[in-house]
Amino acid sequence: AQKITQTQPGMFVQEKEAVTLDCTYDTSDPSYGLFWYKQPSSGEMIFLIYQGSYDQQNATEGRYSLNFQKARKSANLVISASQLGDSAMYFCAMRGLFSSDGLTFGKGTHLIIQP
Amino acid sequence: DSGVTQTPKHLITATGQRVTLRCSPRSGDLSVYWYQQSLDQGLQFLIQYYNGEERAKGNILERFSAQQFPDLHSELNLSSLELGDSALYFCASSETGAGYEQYFGPGTRLTVT
């Protein structure tokens, strides 16, 4: 069984500041993947970044980076230089790499960027 | 645009009715996943198909069923609808059955009245 915990239901951040969204996980799978998705108010789910449990380096995609601390079972998303368009729900998710199951999602964090 | 299409965008129906949601995966993707997003349950995995065969089941009710056709599009059938089935239903696709990245469609918003 897998579990994702996102402890920040909502966050307010000033534009241009960096943001860290917390995510902790629990799994019995020896190999797994961690994902972050963005869901704007329009409703679509946008894939942001992926980190494999075997990856030695933290994943980065443009302004997004994933702070992966395996021993602490955390996979925090860092958004640098936040923009107004970053306002959205953010979901952390995971799955076993050799599993056919779908993603297990956290409850999400509602991020609001203020001008 | 993820390349995954879902129809219809919105669906309003009455309790007890049956509806079919349709999904076309990205070109080249063999695997389709269905998810339900509701206020009560959050985002939940329902079922996965890979190249026409069921691969995995999540929290899918017995009143719900799905299939994937030879052209790889998939349909999710919801029957004997209840008020609690009102939700946003997403389809996602990936290249393989153990896909690292799943690309989500825009979703179908189902309202049961």
C-alpha cells in the first residue's frame, strides 16, 4: 500500500518568491516514482516533474525542482521565482515502478500567488 | 495540450441512469488509466487497461466498468448513478503499462441530480 501526505492545505506567497510545497510518502515498493501535478482552476491536470527512487540527483524542470530526501521519505516541490500563473492546486503522487496500479495522490495544496 | 482527449466535457444526468465516458490516448500510448476526483475522496485510481486488456483495478465500484478497444480508445461506463458519483473523471495515458509519466486528459465533469 502507498500513502502520500501533503500537510499544507493552502499557501499564500508573494510573487517572485520561491515556494516549497511539502510531500511525504510511505510505500512498501522497493522502486517507485514520485510525481507532481498542477491543477489550475480550469481543472486539467498538468504533469510537472518526476523523480525515480533510484535517481541520485534531484529532478529539475525549468523553475520546478524536486527536493528528494529518501531517508526522510519526502519529495518536496520547489518553485523558484513564483508567478501569478502558478496559482493552482498542486498534487504529489507516487506509484511503484513495476506496478500496474495507477498513481496514488495526496490531498493537494492550494497555492495562491499574490502580486 | 496533453494529447489525450475526453468526451463529453460536461454531463448532467439523473440518479439511476447510465452514462458512458470516452477517452482517446496520446498517439502511440498503449495504456489508459481512469481516475475519479471528488470533494470527498480526492483523486482516486479506478482502473487501467493496456493494449486492450485490463491490467489493474483500484477503487472502482461494481456499478462501473470500462473497456479498451482495438483502436486503443477507452470507455468508462457508469450505471445506476447516485448523487455521490458526481465528480470529475479523468483519463490518463502512458506509453507502457508501467508508465513513468501519465498524461491526463481535460476530464469529464459528471453531475448527477
